[in-house]
Amino acid sequence: MPLFARRELPIQWLIAASIVGMTLMMAGLLLWQSWDQARDSLVEALQRSSQQLSATVEVKTRSLIEPSRAMLGVLSRETSIENFDSARSDHLLPMLAAVVDAQEVLGGAYIGSDNGDFLMVRSIERLSPGAVSDSLNLAGGTYLALILHGDRRQGMAGYWQVLDDEARELRRIAIESHGLDPRDRPWFRQALDEHGPQLSAPYTFFTNGEQGVTLSQRSRDGRAVLGIDMTSADLGKEIHAFATTQGSLLAITTPEGDVLAHNADKDAALLPGTSLEDLGEAPLIELKDQGVLATPVRYFCGEQYWWGLALPFDMLGSRLAWLLVAMPERELMASLRESLWHRLLLSLGLVTLMVPLGILLGRRLGRPLRELGEQVRTISEFDLDAYRGVDSRVREVAHLSGALDTLVHRVGEFRRINRMLGRERRLDVMLDGILDELLNVTGSHHGVIYLANEDSSVRLSPVAEAGQGWGDAPLPATLEVDQDSGPLLEVRRALEAQGYLVQSLRDRAGKRLGILLLAHRDGGQDDDQWRTFVAEVSSVAAVAIDMRRLLEGEARLLDAMIQLVARATDAKSPHTGGHCTRVPQLAEMLIDEVDRARQGPFAAVHLSEEERATFHLAAWLHDCGKLTTPDHIMEKATKLETRYNRIHEIRTRFEVLWRDAELDYWRAIAQGGEATKLDQVLQRRRQELQEAFACVAEANHGREAMGEADCQRLKTIGEWRWLRYFDDRLGLSRAELDNMAEEPRRALPAEERLLADLPRHRIAWQRPCPPVHPEDPDNHWGFSMEPPSLAEHQGELYNLCIARGTLNDVERFRMQEHVIQTIIMLESLPWPAHLKRVPEIAGNHHERMDGQGYPRRLRLGEASLEERIMALADVFEALTASDRPYKNGLPLSRALEILADMVKDGHLDPAVFELLLDSGVWRRYADTFVADRQIDQVDIDAIRARARR
């Protein structure tokens, strides 16, 4: 007999041994994997926390240096700094005191001159003990100033000044001699040799004994240097919070080994020049010697193992610093060892329980169990149709087989219902589908879903119904419920008496959404499993209903907000009101015709629901950038109009010339002149003034094109002079005075031109001009336009000589800027994936088929159909609009003729224009939005032929 003869063993022993063996093996593997993964996680956590601390300290140091750089740059341009004289420096004290107060970390602010003069202001509150002599009486003072005289005053060295909180002198203490010459200081020499702010290496300040750096910059003339001391005492204040374990060691050091911060003693102050060796922390010294470590390293020190990191980072500008982190391995892994010990005990307990359980299962199971296992495998693969069950005399196996059969059936039913709940977007269709599936699965003959209004859960109305109810007792049209007891209880009893199962529908918060009514099977004989199944389906359906309502509500809210923006844009100008409302409706009329097309170029084009939603939002938002367009430019009806029509101001000047002519007449009469000749001269002058003003007024309308002769006539009139007897700077705002800064004051009476383009008329940008030039590095949107150098040009002759219309080139750009702002605003929004095209559809409606539009000079022929429709809808609405200040609404026939010309000239899409004509959208739009006086006879064939020439 062979030594290892094959023997048949009882199934209970095989199952018990298998369960115990597998449990032990899995427990061992899981324990080993848990230990390995947990250790790696702890090491990764150590690395992340150390990197976070490094980044935090680096960010904090940058936050200290950048505001100081900005202040230094501003102060270096001050004229008073360039003319610094220590003997006349009292006016500089408030400014330096304000600099010191700007940040708590600033130790002091000072100025040094190339002649040796020196002025310094420090906060008395921030002076460390012993920083200044006890002989100085600092009582009542807020600031301490030091004034030292240089080469020019050898007999007087300088003095201390104790200042109050307004930088006024309280007392003065003379200094007979001193050894400080700012010209010998490194910060002074460094600033003179280099341009811009200069940062020194960390060192110890002589006034307060703290460590820090000096930020210095020379004045524009290079004679003086400004300096600001910044302390680094607070750089490590929060380092203690990053200690992962009690024995963790953290330190921040310079490359030379000087310690800037550490967690060895939270309350102990570091002396200047303290090194790691001075701290006596051997793990940190060992870690520093290993150099830069990007990942944690394990090393032995002091009779135990440590985990450590040494990370470099930038501190206070470009100065390198090191972050050292060391943790004892026994502390780092302590919680891990304890967790593994508990898991081991739990595994042993489970193994002990599995032995009798395996024996018990082995007695009951055999071959049917294996067959059932195969069947279960098909279920795990979601192949429900392959499940057939097993026939076993073992009760447990038979029950399990029956339970699996029920499970497979219910899972299949749930899959069908969940598939319908997950795929159907429309709430009404989804509810009808739920009822149909429930009737099919449960065998019920009638079902109704009542839902409450979203604003109130008191009144319930039927929203879906399937099957046939009891003919003799119809269900009520509405249900009135107040609470779970009282009226609702009465309603439930009444409906159950009619043979219906009443299942409440509630959302995740427990709020009532409605009720589900399902007719009982077999006259009311329903088992608990059937009721449980209906309750489970109802809970899933309630979640789906709540989700659909939320989605529909959010969609309505988004649509309302979009329309709110459009109406706000229209309301901004009474003359363009309605444009942002009419264009979307015209565009959607056209897109509807595209969907209806069964022949022609759009026969195969059908927009999905998501594409329609994208187009709808884009159409309503196409001019949202007009919110940024100045009102007086948008509503400019005449050439001289800004915030008012300046023709009134010019007419007043003509009135002055009229009066001057009369005064000259009477003055000549008084001097004995011949009345007849003087009267003729007066009449000719009056006629000349009348004709000149008529010329200016007519040019102001902008109705006719301006030729070179017209402009020359205006310039001749503009050269006429009138006398101003009052100061033109009185009563002006600060902005107006700033605009006149380039105009010299003139003695009164001052001779003025009748029409002029003055420096005050050239308005600079108060904000950065949008980056629209194609070579602008900040132009991330692909704009291709030439930006104007001015925000506005209000020159009188410049505007009166506008060749066509009322807008000059700068104002035309400001009007065109609305689409630039539209694109920038919309592309800054976090659109979901199905709405990503909203910015391009909304922002490209001023592009042209030939690529000569704006702002990107795109070719609409290569763009989407939605963009081409928006371009035509925007133009057609503008041509027919009767609310523009600079033009009247065109007759319908003329508007269509202009559209045809634009199609012919390569501005608009011919196919979309044909759609507008063939579908009759132009007529339906006109009947709704165009004034009756503009609707005339239209020859569609002639217009179509005009577009094809």
C-alpha cells in the first residue's frame, strides 16, 4: 500500500480544513499586506506633511517679502526721497512710520544718502529688551527715530527722537558721535549697484537683536537708498503643529547650518548663529549630513531607528533654507503594531468559529452544493437567464436554491426598473414607465401616482396612471393631506377600503413627495413579500422622482438666471431694450425650422436635447458683455454726445460770439462810427454765425457722410476765438482736474478756440485694455483686433469729423468690446461637458463667412450651424429694431435686401438666409416684434436673386 494512498475524507473535515486553512492564509496575507501598506502610507504621510510644512513656510516667507517690495517700489519714486536731507527730514517721519506699521514683521524703515545722511524709524513696541540704551526715555512714545548727519555737518553727529503715534516729536536726545555710515553698509552698496529691490542675506539687527533681512532700493536719481528691516522670528511659530508624534524633531536651517526655527523647546528663543550642534539633537545632525532627501529615509541614531526627510525650499525671496523632519520609528509604527495585534486576535477568533461551522456545512452539503455554486457563479456574472436552480433533498440547499430563484427574479425586475429610472430624463415618461413595470411584475391591474406640488405637500394630484381601476369607485381627482395623522390617515383608510395598497413616496430628507396606489391582487390577498417589494421599488422611484425634480428645478433656475442677465443687459439701455430677448427667440425659430427640414442642406441635421439646451443658453447670453459697455457710448445718438449732448455747450460759445459782435457794434457807435456800415458788418457777422452753427449742428447728427471739405469747413470754424474770463478749473472733480494736468494754466481773460481737441478729451484706460492683439501674451482667447491706446476720445473736432455715423474709432472698439467681454465672462464659467460650446456659440455672432469679422476673424463657413444662425439673427434683429438712438427701424423689405447684400458680400451664410426666407420665419418674426409701420410688401424672389448675384 503506497505511503501516500488517496483517501476519501468526510466533507465536514474537508470543508472545516479548507475554511481554517484559507482563513489562516488570508489572515496572514492580509496582516502582511496591511503592515506593508500601512507602513508605506505612514511614510507617504510623513513625506506629504513635510512637503506641506515646507510649502507653508515658503508661502509665509513670500507673503512677508512681497508687500514690502511693493511699498519700497512706491516710496523710491517719491520726490521727497530723492531730495533727502537729514537736517530737513521731519516731513518724512510720518511716511516711514506708516511703512513700519504696515506689517508686524517690519523691524524698521530708513533712508541713507550718498553724503552719509541717515534717517531711521522703528516701532518702540517691537524693540527687544536691551536694544537701545536705558538712558533714552521712551515713555509715552510710539516710534523711535534716529537722525544722523553726514559729511556736511561734521560738528553735529545726530540725535534720537521719541515720537508719538502721529510721528510728532516728544523729546530729542543728542548724539555726539557715532560709527554708523550708511554708505558702508552692505544693503546700501548692494542697492546702488543693482536696479530694483535688493534682498540681503539673513543677519542680526543691531537695534533689536533679532534675525532677519534688509530689503533696499535706490531712489530714481540714485543718490538715496531706502531700506526696510524684516524679522524672521515668526517663521517657525507654527512648526510645532506639524509634529506627527511626541518625539518628532523638526528644524528649519540655513545652508550654513544656522537654525531659524525648531520644535525642541517651543518657548525658548533662538540666539543668533545657533546651530544644530548647539541644540544637541543628534538625529537632526545625522539627517542634515545626508543631504537633500526627496523621499523619507530610515537610519539608525541614538540606539534606535529613525525616519527622516531633508527638504530644501526658498525662504525670504531667493535665499535657500532646509526643512529637517525626524521621527522615531517606534512612535511612528506604534499604532500600526497595535492594530495588527488586534487583527491577529480577531483572525484567530474567526478561525476558531469556522471549524464547527465547516463541519456543520459539510454534513448538509454535497454534490447539490457544488451545482448550486455553479449556478451562483452565473448570477455573479449577471447572466440571470442561465440560472436554473438545483433539486436537492437537503432542506437548507433546497431553501437556498428557492431563495436564489426569487433573488434572480427580483434582481431582473429591479434591473428593468432601474434601467428605466436611470435612462429616462423626462419625469412624466419615467413615471408612466414605473407604473407599467410594477403592474407587469406584481400582477396588479391598476396603479396611480399622486405627487405634491413642489411648493407645498398638502395637495396631491395624479401625474401618472396605468391599467384599469374599479369601475364602481373611481379615484379622487386630488387628495388633500395635512400631516401623517388626521386627514392623511383618513385618506389612506378610504383608499385601502377601495382595494388599493397605499405606499408613501418620500425623498432622502423624509419630505413627502406623493403616494403610490397599487390595486391588490386577487381581491386584496397580498403577502408581505409583495408589499416589501413594492416598498423597495417605491423608495428607489422616490429618489429618482426627487432627482428629476431637482434637475428640472435647477434647469429652470439656470434658464431664469440666464434670462435675467439678458433682461438686465436690455434694461441697461432704454434704446436697446429687447435686443437680448428678441435675438434668442428669432434664433430658436430658425433652429426649429432646421429640425423640421426634410430636404435641402439641413435634412440630415437634427439637434439633440443637449445641443438644443446649449444653443438656448448661448442665444440668451450672446450679448451679456454689454453689461460692461459704457451707457453713453451705447446710447450715443449724436457725435458730440458723451453723458450729455455737448452741442448745447458749443451753442453757448456761439451765443458769446453773437454778444461780442453786438458789443463791437455798440462800442463802435459810441466811438462815432458810421451806423449804416456798422449795421451791415453786424448783420454779416450774425449771418456767418448762424450758418456756422447750422454746419456744426448738421455734422453733429451724423446722418450724412462727412467729406474732406466738410471737415475742413469745421476746422476753419473751430479756429474762431472767444474770450474766457473765468478759471476753467474751478468746481471740477479730481478726475477732471487729472485730465487737465497736461494743459497749462493761462492768464485771464484767455482766448479759446471755438472747437478744439484738447488733452482733457483724451481719456486713458482706468482699467487694463482687454488683450485683443494677436501677439499679446495674455490673449488666451484667440482675439485678433487692434486695441486703441485710449479708453475714450471726446475731442470736439475729432468727433464732428467722424466720416459716417456717430461713433469714432475708439467708441466703435468699446462697442465691439461687448463680444470680447462676453467670451471672457462665459469661458471663465465652469460649464459641464454638454454645455462646453456655449461660449463659442454666444461669442462668435459678429464673425463673418469671409473671416473679416471680429473679435477672432474666424471663418463662419468653418464654424457650427448654431454660430451661423446666431450671426444672421443678430443682424436681422438690429436692422428691424426701432429702438436704436442712432437710426430708425428699417422697412422689412429693406432689411431683407441688406441681408441679401451681406450674403452676397460674404458676411452671412447663404443656406441659413435661404432657410429664413423659405420657412417664413421672417414674416412670423415681423408679425410679433416689428412695428406695423415697418412691415411693407416684400418680393421674396427678388431678394433671393439679389443674394445670388
